[in-house]
Amino acid sequence: MSIDSPTRATSSRTGAASTRAAPAAGVSPRHADGASAVPLYRELQRRLTRALSEGTWPPGAALPSESKLAQQHGVSIGTVRKAIDELVAGKILVRQQGRGTFVAAHTADRLLFHFFHVVPRSDGTSRAPAAAREMPRPMLRSFRRASAGAAVSRELGIERDAPILRIDNLLLLGGRAVIVDEISISAPLFPDLDRVRFEGRPGTIYGLYQADYGINVVRSSERLSAVACPAPIAKLLGLRAGQPVLRIRRIAYTYADRAVESRVSWVDTREHEYLSDLWKSDPDHER
Amino acid sequence: MSIDSPTRATSSRTGAASTRAAPAAGVSPRHADGASAVPLYRELQRRLTRALSEGTWPPGAALPSESKLAQQHGVSIGTVRKAIDELVAGKILVRQQGRGTFVAAHTADRLLFHFFHVVPRSDGTSRAPAAAREMPRPMLRSFRRASAGAAVSRELGIERDAPILRIDNLLLLGGRAVIVDEISISAPLFPDLDRVRFEGRPGTIYGLYQADYGINVVRSSERLSAVACPAPIAKLLGLRAGQPVLRIRRIAYTYADRAVESRVSWVDTREHEYLSDLWKSDPDHER
DNA sequence: TTCGATTTGTTCGTATGTATT
DNA sequence: TAATACATACGAACAAATCGA
């Protein structure tokens, strides 16, 4: 414990200098003439992202330690840290003091706080500070093969009529049907994925993408509108056709901003809301 | 005024020596016994935020240079940079190489990219990459004094029935009425604000808060739901009562997470959408 | 339980590059 | 051109958390 810590003898002064010398195969796009001059940490960041997208370190795995990365790429630890900083901010990597740096994995928590934005309505009476979020319970309505229409082909960057998997899910919150999800993914990206395997997944859908197909969803963009509820949807949600329903069109992306899933969600907002708390705190919400 | 006294002569490093004794005015919540031990950069961050909220540097103004801040607070430049890093990430400060670090001011750009999320629908045909955003044109519908109801008083942290200003705005996009805004703000916070002054503002509403009252909105949280459009709103938006409309309840915050505005927006999403692109790129989109 | 090795977190300092004025 | 200010990069030392022997 040490009551206090004198130590730190004067000593050192260092001052860089000396070496520099051998970049040793490392990162080094030092400005040659007048064009590029990309910072070292950006180049390293690019390398890390590429390695990530190539599955060098699977989700949940530890990266080499900062000092190892520094050695391997011929840069200082500070530069490694700076390269990693932004990936951590983007929830792509996770640092843990004393343990290491890990590839972010899709846990229930991550789903809830990063990709799932429907929360119980906090209108009048509620004084709950954070409105304890609840994990949605999925009920598979349909799993089938289809071909990409105009919208999906454009959103996923695949050919028109290309083979896709089309999955319809009903999500229950507090025992009530609140959301209908219509998921479209490129079939070739998910070989051998069938209804049984899909339903048998141990965790979340993004966890399945990640664990079984090495596809790590790291970002999503969503476009919302209020529309009249179509009859089939209304039936599932227990409201009348034509009543207002919140429609969400989501595109989910993996590392290099590559779109991997197109999803249309229909949300019954009579007792729930879509929360767009553009990154407040998010203080890791430790246990 | 004045965050602290300069002092802490440059000289030696690491304080730490023997007698804890004099922390000498600088940042230095070094672990006293077993509780706190807040990092220096956090403490400095807290000081900067407080100075910001006290109006030490008005929006648009430059902070002292990093080296000055380092001297004044008795820490190294690296620590100052780290303290500022998060404020920059949070759009509270803006760094410009060669110029300085500035308090983020409410420009049209900032409004558009940070607080205004309604964009033209990008359904079928559109192949525009970024759907050029458009500045909404406001038309004041009503400006009056009122008293806080249950919801507003709770959201703004003021007494029930406390005096508020209630402003109703109609927003035009592409010449069409698309949004109705119902704004509630605490009257004592905005002395002498009247209809003439409000309508005569040169820029955005948040720009008015900032320039005339030193209140800098830095964050907002929004809760969305699809509801049946009330008749009065429908009339303004040119749709029929009962048709689906997107309702947004927004709370806008200034520095210390203090709520300063409660706003309910009604959005006609027949030709527009709410874009929730949870922080993608945002590459400063220079000039 | 203690201890030591490992790994990230914090802080310091320096040197140099680049943009602005 | 010179000064100023932020940006990048390096290196060092110590703190704190973790984990296995």
C-alpha cells in the first residue's frame, strides 16, 4: 500500500535523440515529398483495422500488448496508444487495465447500450433515473430464402435479385409484443445458416454473426419515420391497421464501413419510446 | 473569475517529495488515504468545465494556450491535452492547429450536424450520398409567458408552476411546413426576452441563448414516438388529424448537464426522416 | 496469502513538424 | 520572417489492476 511514495529519484532526463535509426520494417510513411505524410498512428490504426477485418483476432480475443505492438511496428508505445484510442472510443476495442486490449464482443450489455434504443416510456409518473433497460425476448416468425429487392440490394451493396436470407422476428418486452423486425442479410455471407441454427443461437443475433461467421457489427445508422401500421404488422403488435407505428430502417456495418444487414423494425410506441441520447456519459456502467 | 492563482513555480517535477505538505495551489488531489485519487487530467477537466459554465470564456473565444494552462495549473502539457481531448470529442471545445482552442459556438453547421436530425427521405430513387442537409426556415406562431406543468417542471428542474416562456415555431423545409416546435424555457434564465427580440435574432435559437444569455447548449437527449396527429398540429402540417406523426421530446443541456430547454417537436415524416447516425465519421466537414 | 510478472493508466518531459498570424 | 499554438512522436517512471505461481 505504501503510505506515500517518495521515490522517483531525480535521475533521467532522456530527451529522445540518439537512435531513430532503424524503422525496421515498421510503419513509416514519413513525408517523402509533398503528398501523403500520414501520421504514424493513423497508419497503425489502418493496419489494426485491416487485421481486425481479416479476423486476425476474433471478437473477445486479446490483442498483443501495447509494448509488443510498438515493437512489431517500430513505433513508440505512445503512438500505439493513440492509434488504439479512437478504436476504443468507437467501441471496436476494449481496454482493461492489468488485463489487456480486447476485440469488442457482442454481449447482452453491448446490444442494450449500443444497438437497442427502445426503452419504456418515461412520461409522467416515472421518476426512475435510468429506466432500467430490458433485454427483448425474440420469437421467430419466419426464416426463408429470398432475393434482394431494390432497396436491400442498394443498402447491402449486392446485385439486384442476389440471394438473401429474410428473417422476421417478433420482440417481446415485459411479456408484450412491441417490435417486429424484418431482417435481410446476404446469403453467401452466412453459409449454412438455417432456421434451426438461427433459433439455436445462444446469444444475440449480432453475437451469432460474430461467433459463427466472424462478422462483427460495430456501427449502425437508423432512419425513423411515423407511418400508418400495415395490417399484418398491426396484427402482431395488437393494434389496429392504420394506427401510428414507428418504422426504423437500420443498416448495420462491420469494420471497413461494410454494410452487412438491412433491417426494418416496426415499433409500437404506446408504452415505449426510441431513445436517442447522443452519447451521454456511458460510464462503462460497471457491474 | 480566475480559475486559480498561477503559482507552482515551474521547477521540479513530480511534487511528491517527502512531506505532502503544500499542494501549492496546483491541481493535485493525489491520493490522500484511500478514497479519491482522481487523475490530474480529470480534475483539470472539471475545472475547465466549471470555468466554461461560469462564462469565463464566452462561446467562440479562445482558451489560454496549452502551455499557459499547463503553467497555471501546474501540470504538464500532455496532461492538459488529455483533459481537453474529451471536451473536444464532446464538441464542447474546438481545436485548431496554429490558432488555438476555442469554445464551440452555435453556427448553422453545428446546428445542422449536431442538433437537427430531420433529413429528406432517402427511400428508393435517391442515390445522393449525404443527402445535402438544409437549414430549416422558422416561422414564429406564438410567443407567450406561461407556467410550468408537471412534465416541463420535472425536465427543467424547476418548481411546478414556475414561470416559463412558451414558444411555438413552425419549421419549413424546401418551402413546406414539416415540423412544429413547442419550446419551453425557464423565464428567469432569459430576462427581457420577448417576441421582438426573439424574432430579431440573427442566427439560430441556440445561437440566441448563447450570444444574449451566455447559455451554451452542448448536448441533447431525444425520445421519439409515433402518435396520432392532434388536430391543431395537423392543420399546420397539412395533414389530417389522426394521421401518424413523429413526436420528439427533447431536453437540451448546457455544461454541467443542466437542462435549459424542453421541446416537443411534431414531424411530418411523409417526405422526411429522423436520422440517427450514431456518430459516424463526422470528419469536421471543413468549410 | 503473498509475491512477482504482466499490462494498461497516468504523468512527466523533450523534440520536432505544421498551420496560423 | 518570426513567433505562437496545436499535432505528432519518442522515452521514461510510476501507479493500479490482474493473474498465476
